[in-house]
Amino acid sequence: MSEQQRTPVIEFDHNSAGHSADTVGDFRRVREQAPVAWTEAWGGYWLLSGYDAVFDAARDDDLFSSARHAEFGITGQAITLPQKPMALHLPIELDPPESQKYRSIMNRLITPRQVKELMPMIEKYVDMFIDEIIETGEADFSTLTGVPAIVTITWLGAPLRDWRRHAKLHRAILAEPIGSEAYRHAVEVELPALSKIIEEVIHERRLNPTDDAISFIVTQEVDGRPITEEEAFSMIELLISGGVGTTAALTGQSLVWISEHPEVKQQLLDDPGLMQTALEEFLRVFSPTQALSRTVMKDVEFHGVQLRRGERALLAWASANRDGADAGDTPDEVDIRRSPNRHLAFGVGSHRCAGSHLARPLARTIITKILERMPDYRIDSVSARRYDRQGVNTGYEYLPATFSPGERVYTDEALSDFEGPEN
Ligand code: HEM
């Protein structure tokens, strides 16, 4: 098909420095031109930026496939654009009905009841992270966003000493410029090294299961036979990459916004129950997972454009969240009481986030405890630094904050063995 026939065409690259400098404005610009449009970046792809287009695409797995397709040259991770050189992740890289075999295991692993049991561990880590800085009066709050990483690693039962390495690895893969030395090191050195450790743990738990999440996964059945160690790895690595960065990105951005809006901060302090709707609004406006991709499987007209089999598409959750449904006439306003609020921050359809039951209480606990224990905190948002690349994840890597010093909850002794937040 000639390029002229792919219309409308826009200038857009979700991995560019220009996009990262103003993700919201850049999405608004292209959305106003067309909710579905073609860009020549990264070999060419359809950008789906309107709410209806993103919603319809995510719910149509037959037309928009999440799987790898060697016939179209997609042998790496297909849900990112460009494709990432990573091991297969399950169930996110399969289409139904195959994906459901693994998704049902995830669903049984992460239930509200199971997450409730994790709450004491989550609360303890949040307090310990705060303890590490609370006496100083100033700190880099981005260290607090290590909590989701240490929680994920503890819950899975992977070696705790590696939690910081996992966090750094996945942040580098998502946020370092593609082709940079940091990106190369992450993909070629750290990823294989940490993968090997996880593979060993999987093998060990297969022989001697405990009560951790890795043991749960390695003792499941798929198609009436024991899950293989490769399949278990594909699920566990997805849980690590899904668990460590996203919730951190959500909490960092929420803390900055709250700091910039003292009157709302006071409302949250006066009425902590408001955090329920506030968190949904933070999910909508910050959309930590900005956009993920699919492959078109049929020649068909879709929302006014002609799609062709084998073409790539990028579903921009972040853009959709400022376009429709309950955002009404005020999509760019942050309304912490907005309800209902049917945002797409967790995706929609068969691959809708399997970890949302964990992500919500985790983010809520971090933000609430910071408000409780450092109520006058202020983040210097001028000096704060965002990730270099914000095409997949948005977030901050440096968050300088000041606050009135407070008291620790845990003793020196309790903290001495703690693999704390230092970078
Ligand atoms: C604020 C935090 C989070 C956000 C914004 C987020 C976002 C998303 C999105 C947009 C998807 C859909 C992917 C697609 O359609 O291709 C997804 C899927 C997924 N997420 Fe999350 N996520 C978050 C936290 C978590 C956590 C904490 C975990 C694990 C503990 C997790 C595990 C997963 C998994 C396993 C999938 C794949 C589900 C499937 O393919 O069926 N996520 N997430």
C-alpha cells in the first residue's frame, strides 16, 4: 500500500524528546487533528489518541493483536513500539483464548483478599522508607517510589537483596533513551543477570514450594499439565516489570501535584476518605502507563481510517483519558472528587491490568502515610527531574522535598537490617 493512502498523517513520535517535554500538550495537538492517524516514526504506526478509538481497539483482540508475529517481523516484545528485546511475557503477549489460561492464574493470585493480607507488609515498608529520611527535613522523594519494587519482590519471594536492581533495570528499559549506554547495559547485562537469578528461584520453588507468589505460580496447571518453568518465568518477569515502575510513577506524580496544590492537600488531610476518588483522578490525569501497542490483523476500516494487516498501532491510554467518558468538558482539570471516573489508566478488555487490586492500596498507603507523617512537605518541582523518555511510562527520577523533621516509627535496631531506599 502506498504511503499516500495512509491518511490522515501526523507528525508524532511518542519516544521523542519533544513528546517527553509535554506529553499532555502533544497528545492534545494530535488528538485535535484526528483521533486515529498515521505517523512515520519507528517504521510507521497508527496512533489511536481518541477515547472511543482506544476503547474499541483494546476490546477487539481479533483485530488488534498483542502477540508476537514473526510473519510481520515482530519477534521481540510486541506491546511496545519499537519492540523490546525481552523474553516472552505472559499473558500480556498472547491473544484470547490462549492468554486466558495464564490470566486466570494471575486473577487467582492477585485478589482483594490476598492483597489485604499483604497490607501489614506494605505499611511496614512505607514506614521504614519514611523513617530513613524523616529526621533530616529534606530528601529526594523519588526514593520513596522504591516501595512498590521492594513490595513486589517480597511478595513474589525473589531474593530481597536484588529489589533495587530490579527497580533500576525496569526504569532504564522504560525511560532511558533507546540506544543510550544505560539502555544497552540494562538490556544486555542486567536483564540476563537478573533473569538467571529468577530462573534459579523458580527451579528451587518447584522442588520446595513455600507460601510466596512464585511458589503459587510454579505449582499451577495449564491445559491440565503442570506449568513449565519457562511459562512461570514469563509470568513472573511480567509481574516484576508491571509491578515496580507503574505504581512508583503514579505516586511520584501525585505527590508533586498535591504539593503544588496546598488547598487540596489540606482537604486530603482533613478528610482522608477523599483519597479514594483522588487516586482515580490521579490515575486518569497522570496515566503512568501512557501507551502500548498492538498489531493489526485484518484489512478493515476502523474509526474512519483504512487499516492494513501487519500494520502497527499505538493505543494511547493517557490521551484517551483526557478525551472522553466522565472527563466531560473538564478533561484537563484535576478534580479529586470526580465520580464516576471510568478512565483507561489500567487499560480495558482482556488484558486490563491484573495488578490493579494491588496498585491502588499500595499507592494509597504511600501517599496517605506521607501526608500523615510529613504534612507540610513541599517538593521543589522546578528542580524535579522527569524520566528522559516518557512514551511508555511517565514519572520523576528526582523529587527534591523539604518538610519539618519528624520521629521514626521503627528503632535503629529494626532499621539496621533493612535494605533501605538509598540509590
Ligand atoms: C498504577 C499502577 C499500574 C498501572 C497504571 C498499570 C497499567 C496497566 C495497563 C495499561 C495494562 C494493560 C496492558 C495492555 O492492554 O496491553 C496492564 C496490564 C497488566 N498489569 Fe498493570 N498497571 C499498574 C500496576 C500493576 C501492578 C502493581 C502489577 C503487578 C503486581 C501489574 C501487573 C499487570 C499485568 C500482569 C498485566 C497484564 C494483564 C494481561 O495481559 O492479562 N500492574 N497494566
